[in-house]
Amino acid sequence: MVIDKNYVKYVLDNILKIPSPTGYTEEVMKFMLNEFTVLNINTYFTHKGALIATIPGKDNNNHRTLSAHVDTLGGMVKEIKSNGRLKLTQIGGYDWHSIEGEHCTIISSSEIKYNGTIVLDKASVHVHGSKADKSNRDENSLEVRVDEKVNSKKDIEKLGINIGDFISFDPRTIITENEFIKSRHLDDKAGVTILLGIAKYLKNENITPKYTTHFFISNYEEVGHGASASIPEKTFEFVAIDMAAVGEGQTSDEYKVTICAKDSSGPYDYNLRKNLVQLAKENELNYAVDIYPHYGSDASAALSAGWEFKHGLIGPGVDSSHGHERCHMDSIENTIKLGIAYLVK
């Protein structure tokens, strides 16, 4: 099973660089639509803006759905301060300290994009002394410094920046020669890339999956309701592909595909999990089984919304999740291979 890693890197590099905080995903969805179209895979958009691509299977009475989410962490303009700085409100769950010093893009409602930096309101030690070190990092102390000649609320409004405009954190993507990927938003653009990697392999090798298969690209996962609606009705198994959290006390690492046994929503389907583990063993994949106490997925959102099917979760290991993340191509490749094995057998 040979995976086109150049294609994987091409997709990942491109989608990581397209701003897509939850609620602002049309541009990256156009990229995804084009990639599935090039592969000659039928697609459609749901009313909520999710993208579903379908490959017919040998059995069209029972369907499988694989999901990944293209929306990311980010922010919105909460307040325009009198000095021309912006207060922001969170999109998704992250620690405030993790975004201090990040470059960002402010997207006005007229689609004009401005550069900025997220800074502490007492950032300079030469001005504030020890207050900078002792300040809490939260919605009251962090602000966006806009890279324009602005000194007042009126100056900001003249630019067309308003309350509710989106703020996207710059990913700072680097793919090293030894195939580490360092970037924000690997959660879950690595998973989205994996879906395309699976789809491309099936099409290029003229492989028909055992069951009709849907690739569900969700766009509201970071706020909890990504795949809560519009899942194809014949789905009997639903597998989310999302990042595996790497850290102390976890079996996940940056080189394996991880099969999740349980997250904050409870256990995943036991028989489906055993099937995925067996496939990983049969295909000699580097894998782990892990549990995430502070985690939810598209699969758990779907079950909470009342959908009835077997649910699973697999994904590549990502270090520093919801921060400046890192994973390795080995982990992405292992996840693609497990996805292919699952769909074929």
C-alpha cells in the first residue's frame, strides 16, 4: 500500500494556510470541493455548509461515513477599544496564554483582510515593569494590535472592521525535511487531508469499497455540533478522523495512528474498535489505543444528536493540541492506511 505523500503534503500545506475559524469556512470548502471534483467524486453541500463526497460501494444498502472537520480555533472582534486595539472573544476551547504573541488576520465583513498581532495590554516590560509578568492572560488583558495607522475606535471603523468580524490565527506552517509538520490547526486539517489521501488512493487504484462510503467534511466541530445533522441516512458505521492527543499519561505519539477507546462522551463502539485494532495488526501498522478525558469528536456529536450507528474514532498523534501543534508524516500515513483497510475489508 503506497501512499502519495507528495499529494498529502500539498493538500495539508494549502488548507493549513486558508483561514477557517468556525463559522468562516467557505474558502477552504471551495478548495476541498475542487480536490474531490478532480478525483471525480460526487459531492454536495449540506444546508449547514458541510461537504459530503461519496464513493459508491459494492453494497449500497449499508453505508459507512468517515468524517473530519475543517473548522479551526479562532476568535471574533468583541469590542473596539478607544485606543484602536481590539478585544476578542474565543471560538473553540483554548488557553488564552497559548495565543499571546501570535500573528493573526482580521477579516472584515466586506472580506478585506488586515494583519495583526495578539498582545498583552501591558506587553512592554520597559513601560510596565513586573506588571507584564504578573498579568493574567484572558479576554480582558489580551488584545489585537492591528497593523494599520490607527489610534482610535473611529480609525478602526473607517477600515470597515466591526464587532463580529472573524480573527484567524496564522498557522506558521513548516514541513521539515525529516517530515515533521509544525503548525496551528493540525486539529483537524490533518484529518481532512487524511480523508483526501484515502479517497485518492481508492480512485487511483480503482478500488471499490465494500460499502458505499461518504467523506463528511464538517465545519462546526470546534463549537460542539459539527456532525450533529445531515449524515447520510443509510450510515451504519461512522468513524471520525481527528487528532490524537499526545502528552503525559497518553499512549498516543506523533508516529502512530491512534484508535480511541473512550473520550469525554464515553466509550466508542467496542466491536468497531476491536475491528480497527485487528486491521492495524494485520496491516502491520504502528498504532496505539488511547483514552482522552478532555475531548469530543464529530462521532460523539452525532450520537448526542440522536443518530444511531456504530461509532469510532481514529487519528494521527498531534503534540501540543490546541496550541502550536506538531505531528509527523508517519502518523498521517498510518492513519490513511488504516482508513483504506477499514473501507476495503
